[in-house]
Amino acid sequence: MDSESSKERRKDSAAASHLGRAAELISDAAQQGNSACWSEKAGKATYELISHEKVDLSEALHDAGVTYEDWRVDSYTISSCDAGAKRPDGLVAKSTTYFLKANLTKRHGYSAETMRAKVIEEIKAASRASPDGSTTQNIASPANRMALLVLFDAHLGQLSWEGESGSRIDLQVSCARYTDAACDLLDRLQSFNCDKIVYVLGNDFLHVDGGANTTTKGTPQDADGKWQQSFLAGLKCARHTIDLARQNHSVDVLVVPGNHDEEKVWCLGQVLAANYDQCDDVSFWCGAAPTKYYRFGTNLLGFVHGNELSEAKKTQLPSKMATDRPRDWAETTCREWFLGHLHREKETTITHRNSDTIGNVTIRECPALTGLDSWHNKKGYLSNPQAEAHLYDHDTGKIGYLIHNPTQRKD
């Protein structure tokens, strides 16, 4: 009996202590108003609030001057505590205190809403016409000659310090280098009377794939500015290339994802396709598949970034082309694959035997337009930035290609 009484006394004491603590918190809040605490370290923050009124997360963050554009909410809890205090008249006054705790992470760029507004602003500002206001000229149907623009591995947004890697690379330098390459190749192509331009967009066109400045799989990168800045700069570069090409040609755009920009370049392709939706002279192949094919008369071309391909797997590309596109394979004589990723120029011709016929398939590992960053320089890689334009005749096959060697920019 005494034991049970002792337990009851302990319960009453604990309850009284709990109520006393709650009453103490309420008393402090009553004297000081709503109590708030903000702590921040290394891009992480915790916000705590004690309030007499019911708490709403968005309203509380707004009142504290915290914006979703600058901060991402990782987790939060809202709880409450009821307490009572005996008044002089003997009645019990009850009140509720609300507690909010939010864990946040500093954002590295714009919010989704801000990014959407900026992209729409860029699209509205762009003219659907060619830069000089002219309409597309010299389009034959079917076209007799086609040129393929190979501006691979541009890595827009890459950051490299000249003192460490031997070359200065930032967003401004990368964009200027890309634009120079496109202008030079398209200008030199005019003498070949091409009717069609195939523009391959992707293959690590952008350097990072998210707010943490990493590749798609999460490898950290040295990046210049926020990823949204490189996305918008890339949008301008791609649109400038398309508009320049369509002055005298019809343009087909193939979007090939890389390991640095798999998600962002897909989004970029969708934005551009919407931008040129009403233009009869521009077409897009921007599906999610990593491999793209393009048929032009007797020419069958395959495109893949190549980061998932071992040397043994590369030798199987001719068989893959024949399996994926059997009819095109049977009707073509010039067959080529274009790969990026390794930032080198390499050409391999594989003889593919089928019954009593022999066909050669060329696998091209294309040079990169960007230069060395810190990691590649430390590992002993060499850099010879280049871009190319390959020319094809509709009936006879490949007729040659042009090379652009960028001028190293110091300014």
C-alpha cells in the first residue's frame, strides 16, 4: 500500500514538474513575446521558434526573413504544449505554446520559380528569325549535301586557373570559345553548298548537373558561378548556333546526354524544342535515350557519349547499329559512330562481315572543345581543344571534314 502511494506521489511530482516547466516557458514567452533562435554553419542552418499562436512553417520563415529562393527546408517539426496556471480567483488559466524547429540548407542557385521566369524571359527576348532577319534560304528537298557540327565536350561553366592547369577557363571563356567555333565552321561550310546542318547538342555541353556543382552521379567539379548561370549561358550559345545555321540551311538538332549534364541537357533540349516549335526549318531529336541515330541518304550515323563503354564494348557498336536500325543498315554504305567523353581524337574502322558482303563502320572519338582543369592536369592528361564539321553527300557518302582550332583566350 505504501509502495503504491509512493508511485502516485512520484507521478504527481513529475506532472507538476512538467507543468511547471511549461508554465515557465509560457511566462518567458509572455514577457519577451515570441522567442526565436537562428544558428548557421557551413551552409546549414537551424531555426527554432516558440510562439503563443499556432505556427505555420511558411509564415514563420517569411516573418524571419528566410526565403525559399535562398534556403531549402530539409526537415521540420511542429509541436505544442498545453499548460495551466491557477489564478488568484482559484480558476485554472490554460494556454498552449507552439514549438517549431526547421533544418535548412543554403541553396547554390535560383529557386525553380525564379529559374522558370528567367528561361521564359530569355525565350521571349529571342527572335525566331535569323540574326539578320532573313528567312531560310537554299533549302532543297531532298538535300544533296549535309554537314555535321561536332562541338563536343564544351563543359560550359568549367573553372580552371591558369597558374594551376596552364589555361584559364571560366564561363565567359567557354562561351566565347563555343561561339567562335560555331561561327568559323559555319562560315567555312558556305563554300560546300550544304543544304542541311545537323547540330549535335550535348556530350557534356554543360559542366555540372545540379546545385552542388557535381556531375550527374555526384562527382564534385570546379565550377564557375551557379548552375543556372551556365544553363542560361548555354541556352544563348545553342540558340545562337541554331539561328546562325538556319540562315542558309535547314537544321536538325540531336540532343546527346553526357555524364556531366545528363539531366540538364535534356531540359535544355526541351526548352529549345519549345522555342523553335513554330519553325519549319528546325527539327529536334531530344528523347531520353542516350543513343541517337541519324539517316541521310546512304549515310547512317550513330551518336553516344561513350562514358559507359569499355574498349571491348566500343567494338560492338557496329553490331548494335545493325540490330537497332536493320533497314537503315541494309540501305546505307557509309556508317559512322561519334563518341565524346575522353577528350581525344581517335578513329577506328571496323570491318563488319555479313554473308558475302563487307561493310566498314568508323568509330570516331571526337576531340573536346574545352581545355584542362586541375584534376586532368594533375593526372598528366594533355589538351588539344578542337571542333569539327563533317560533310556528307546524300548519294555517295562522306566527302571530308573541317577542323577548328580555337585561339587561347587570355583576357
